[in-house]
Amino acid sequence: MARVTVEDCIDKVDNRFELILLASHRARMLATGSQITVPRDNDKNPVVSLREIAEETLMPNDLKEELIHSLQKFVEVDEPEAHAVPRIQSAGAPQMTPETPDDIVEFDRMSEDDLLRGMDGLVPPAASDDDD
């Protein structure tokens, strides 16, 4: 049984805490059936994962990417928009004729005073039984 310590791996991964995160992630991967890259020698998964890092059969950067990917809950996918966004005309630009009725964009103009008067007229919501 080959003994492995953190000192054997610290030259591969500079930060001890990051090393433990990577080794524990690899140990979980081994527990779920991932292929072992070194002889097991009757060692448990955490020791095997440290030996894999020390012997450089796995690259720490690859393990780090796998760890980050496993922790992500939402992966943003860039998808093209279903339809084209209508253009906004600037004040000095010549007016273009719309090709379809969906291309017509109208803006309401409101002064700051009108907005403040409208906000003064707002009434707060009535209290409900849940507020007690």
C-alpha cells in the first residue's frame, strides 16, 4: 500500500484547499464508477484520487473544470432570437417605411411633472388578512 500525503501533491496544485477540493471531487467520481488511472492497492477512493494527482495521471486543470461544471446549476445557452428586433429611429434620421405592422414602434411621451402627478394619484394596496 503506497502512502500519499498532501506534500506529494502540493507541487502539482499550489493551494492546499484547492487540492483537497479536487481530490474530494475525484473521490466522488470514483465512487460513482469513474475509471481508476492508478493501481488501487486496496486503497480507498480519497487516497486513490490523491495518488492520481501526485502521479499526474490526471491533470489538475481538467479536474478543476469538471468540478466547476459539476457545481453549475444553470448553464446559459446563447440561442438566436426568434424574430428580429425592430429598429428604433433616432430623432434626426429619415423615417423609413415599415414593412410589416409589427415594425411600427410608438413611444408615449410624458413629462416629469406628469409622471409625478400620476405617482401622487397612486393608492397603496389594501391590507389583507395575511398581513396580520
